Amino acid sequence: MSSDDVRPIIIKRKKVSGGDGHHGGAWKVAYADFVTAMMAFFMLMWLLNATTEQQRKGLADYFAPTIAIARVSGGGDGAFGGQSLTAESQLPQKGDGGLIELDLSQASADGALAAIEQAELEALATGILGKGGDSLIREMAMEHITTQVTDQGLVVEIFDIEGAPLFDPQTGRPTAILQEISEVLVEVFRAVENRIAVASHSRAYPSVLIDNPAWDITTDRSQLMRELMLSDGADPNRFERMIGFGQSKPLVQNPMAARNNRLEVTLLREI
């Protein structure tokens, strides 16, 4: 056998790179989640060991999803140092060292009474205009009325419509529409004992007039509305005030519009 027949064996090795870029990384995500969970666990164990009972209660309240906003417990070391707002050490002191009593039950009772009064006023407003039921006022008279429950109480606004005033332009006396509205208000207001306020507003008059009649007119109309309600059976002791605002508070952009002629009969809040 000649040397030409012996050929060297050559092995070629190919270097393959970039093969693990698309796999093999899922374990890293799982490991990271595990480490995070362990960290949270050890932090929890440390908190249990390093905090007081009141602070732990405050932490539990903070993370409770159904905790009431007005809850008085707290776990911080700030203003109350983990104490409850009603703890004796946190209550205000009198000059002689005694505690100032906080009547929380009275505050709760007042809130309940205010809610009851709000519901009563809204029910009365519904009764006047007949929302969701029959109205006590005929359709023609209803066009002259709006109601609103405000911070002052139940405000019943009674206003002029062009061609249908509340007071006769010649005599100044209440028209049949206003008389009908007065009867209904007196009947509805008998359901409660709240005091009553009457205010009157006027449209603007031409500036060329020497004496602006708006103030006298609104003052007289407030008194006339009171007298009308008294004739319908209202208790005179329930009226707290009668006010005439003149033309100082126009309701619509045109100050001379008839819509600015209006009465406001307010059933005042007691709470």
C-alpha cells in the first residue's frame, strides 16, 4: 500500500450561535416571581415581629377592601402613633386635666335626622308637581312652578308667564292661578312643621322712571303671598321672613322679561 492511499481524515466543526435566543427563558420569569414572593413573605414576617398590636390592626384595616372611610383606627407612628382617635390619650383635655366629651352618638343622630328631613322635603316636592303620580295642581298652574331642594330647604318658585301674570296688572291682587297654587302649598306644608320664608323678585323697569317701583312691588307681593296663604289656613307663627329683592336678581338675560317676576316660597330646613 502506497502512501498515496492513506489520506488524512479531516473533521470540520461548525460553530452554531444564536440558537437559544428563542427558548429557555421561561424559568427566569418563574424564578423572579418566586424571589418576589419570598421577599414579600420575609417582609411580612419582619412586620409581624417589629410592630405593635395597634399598628398591625391599622395595617390590616388599610388593606381591607371593605373598610369604611370613617374607620377610626390607624397604624402609623405619626399624629396618633398607631392609637385610635377615640383612645383616651388622644382625646382633647380640659384645663383641669379632665377629658372633653365627644358626643359621637349625637353627631350620628343629627346626620340621621338631616337625612330624614331631606327625604321629607323631596317627597313634598314630588307631591306638589306630581312627579311619578297625579299632581295636586292643574296643568295650567303647573307651568308657573318649579321646585328645588337646596341647602336652605324646599324652594318653590312661582313665576309669571307672558300673558299670564301672578298678580293683576290693574289691581295688584293675586290672580286665580296664584290663589290655586297657594291652596296647594298650604295643604302640602301641613305635613311638616318647618318654618316658611317668602321672597319676591321683579323684572327691571325703564331707567327713565324717577321712582323705580320694583322695590315697593316686591315688598308688597311678599306680604300679599303671606296673606294669601294665611287665608288658606297657614299657621301665622310659621312665617319667618318676607323679603322684597326688587330687580336686583334677574333670572334670565333680558332683565325686563316677565320671567323675572317671581315668588320664592321656601320651606326652611330645621337640621
